[in-house]
Amino acid sequence: MLRNGLEPWHLLVVAVVVVLVFGSKKLPDTARALGRSMRILKSEAKAMKEDGAQGGTVSEAAAPGTAAPADPSAGVR
């Protein structure tokens, strides 16, 4: 039953359903947003890996609950 679970015509049916559900006008915007999200995720994962390789521990400034007090004039316009 699952031996030939992903054949080319299955992908065609899925593509047709996606076009019918989302519409052809929204698909490019959705694909663009997905691409941006994947790039952000990749860069964040790379940054985390680099940070982990440098220090190996979390600094106190980044530890939860130990943030520095906020500047009261920061939000005033």
C-alpha cells in the first residue's frame, strides 16, 4: 500500500489542490514569504551554531531574567 506512495501523478494532484485552495494570485507571494522565512531560519541557525562554537556557554546578559533595566527615555518621542 505505501510501497509506491509518492508517484508523479500524486504530486500533480497535490499541486492542483493547492492552486484551487489558495488561488493562482496568492501563490507567488506565499512562495516568496516561505523563501524569506527559510533564509531567516538558516541564518539564525548558523548564528546559533557559531555562538555555540565560540563560547560554549550562555552569557549572563543573554540569560533569561537577567536583562539590564530598560532606558526610560527610549520609548518617548
